[in-house]
Amino acid sequence: MIYWLPPLAWMAFLFPTNDTLTTSSTSHIIVPVLNWLLPTASEATIEILHFLTRKSIHFFEYAFLTLLLFRAFRGKNKDWQLKWIIYAGLVTIGYGSLDEFLQIFIASRTGSIYDWIIDSSGSVFMLGIIYIKMNREGLSQESSGLES
């Protein structure tokens, strides 16, 4: 059960009712940092960089969720099963779609298929890293895990 606390906490943080993740709230943090790093940049450049930063954060939030979910499905096992990778990806991609869908109904948020694609890309990226890492470390795979 302890392995499930981090992904559940992260999912609660990502939940669409969290107003700390809106464009206006992040602009109070990201824009001043960008202005400090790039004092001669135009306002348009800062806006573009704010946008790209927010989308990068989407990518890495869901990549991190995928990693946490993989660890939860894996638990104490030292070996690995392909089904844990698949489950982590499916849950993350499903949660990303739920997140974007629910944002449609929240005044301070906007749901977007493009954000969901970015979220899903982050998940697939992390799944690839996990798969490569498991194969490179030569960890034995108990089975493909798909038949059980």
C-alpha cells in the first residue's frame, strides 16, 4: 500500500480543481523568472516562453506520474513485467483525459485535446525510458505478464 501513496498524492495535486496550475497563477512565478533570465526579451518572447514552459511542465508532470504508477504496480518486486508498464501508461493516459475533460467545467481552467496529447507523450516517453532501463540492466522479466 505504501507504494500507492506517491502516485495518489501526485494525482490529487494534478486534479483540475487545483488553481495553482492555471495560466494566471503560474504567470506570477514563471514570467518574473523569465524576465530575470532574459532582461532584454520582448513581451511577446516572454509570452511564448511562458507558454512553452507550461507545456513542458505538462509533459513532465505526466511522465513523473507514469514513473510513480509503475513503481506502485511493481511494488517490492525486483523483476519486472510488461503489464506493469502497460498499466502505468493506461492509467496515466486515462487520468490525463479525465483531467482535461473535467477542466471544461471549471471556469479558471480550459480543457484541451492538445494538452492531453502532451500529457500522453510524457507518459509514453517515461514508459520508453523504463522499458530501456529494465532491458539494459538485464533484469529478468518474470513473463510478459499479459497472460496472467
